[in-house]
Amino acid sequence: MSSIAAAAVEVPESTAGSPLTRKGRATRARIVKTAADLIFERGVAGTSIDDVRREAKVSGSQMSHYFQDKRSLVHAVIGYQLDTVLDFHTQPELGKLDSFEALRLWADLNIEKTLKQNVEGGCSFGSLAGELAESDPRTRADLAAGYDRWARILRSGLAAMRRRGDLRADAKPDLLASVLLSAHQGGSLLSQTKRDIKPLRDALDAALDYVYSFAADDTQLPRSGRRSAVRKSAAAAKHAPHAGQARRRHENAATVSRVR
């Protein structure tokens, strides 16, 4: 088991040799959530143990009872934010992320979530990775293990689609999962920096279009997945000989109408 699974994701049954009561587990969870919220807003460097203690309304002795130092608290926050990401990806609405429709919905929900944050803060897990990846080997390994668990969810759904025949046999679930995750992380960072949802939307659309390019010939794609084909068709008609322009405009308009 990775250190992130052992030390951060799961709440320990004891602290400093003393079993945690239900109240103790609740207190620890409140401290971790408070720290996660503050770090998401201010960053790790801008959040002190005293900031967390005051915001969580706990004493100094309680803080030291549950966490030896800031490093141990930060590792708990890594686990908390990873759980948040995994919960998002396993919500019932998305099923097992094993259909084109579910993948399209995944992208749309990520865009909606980012807009609700006013395009601020970026990805809760990715922002931690950006700040902490070079801090020490253990932390980098924990973050990498978290990304592996995230990618595994996407890969599992894509592998099921290939087995079912929705994706062609030459589709590589590992590669497609990496493309989707990379598009999400890169798009999130650019959108956060520019305070503009367009980079995230464009990155996810492009990643989905790449996944769609491996669809079996008889597979019905989600509406948004056909936008590239419609744009290419419209561009081709624009540069076609004059004699055929009227007919092609009519065909493209019909295609757009069916997509909508």
C-alpha cells in the first residue's frame, strides 16, 4: 500500500497509541477539512497550523494530538482532496464512466464545477501537486500514486468500452486515460490562470474528440462529439467551387440541425 493510502486517505484508528473515539474521529475530520479549504484558498505556504487551529476552533493541544506537525497535516489534506476527486468521478450520475455519453457528461460536470468556483483555485488535487511535487520524495510519490488511482478509474471505463466493442480494438485505454487526465489538469491550470473557462473547455473537447476517433463505425456519438466533423464539413463547403456551394450549404445546415 502506498504511503498516501496508509497515512492520508484513511483516518487512523489511534493517535499516539490512544484509540480514537467517534468524537475524536469527527474532530480530526473537521481539522482536515478546514485545512483543505484554507490550503485551497491560500496555498500550503500561505496556511499555518495556527490558521487551521483558529478556523477549526480547536486548541493547540488538540492539534498536536492529531497531527505531529504541518507536514503530517498536509499529507492528510492530500488524502482528503484525492478522496474528493475520486468521489466526483464515481458519483452515480456518471456510472462507471464506460460510455461516450458518460465521458461527455464527465467533461461537462467538470466545466460546471469550475464555473461554480468562478474559475478560481483550479483543481483541488492538481493545485496541491503543483505546489508540493518538488517538496520531498515521499510527497511526490504520494501525489503520483493519487494520479494513478484517478487514471485507473478512467482506464477501467475505457477498457470496458473496448471489450464491449464501442471502441475499436486498436484503442489503448492507458493512453486515452492519460490524454483525458492531462487535458483536465492542463486545462484547469490555464483556466485558473486566465480566469477564463475556455482553455478547460477546449482541452476537454479536444481530448474527447481524440477518444471519439477510436469509436467503432456503427457507434452513436454524443452530440458534442460530432462538432469537429460539422466544423470540418462547413469549412470544406466554404472553399468548394461556386457551382456546388448552395447544395453543400443546404447539406451542412441539415447536418447541424440533426446534431442539435
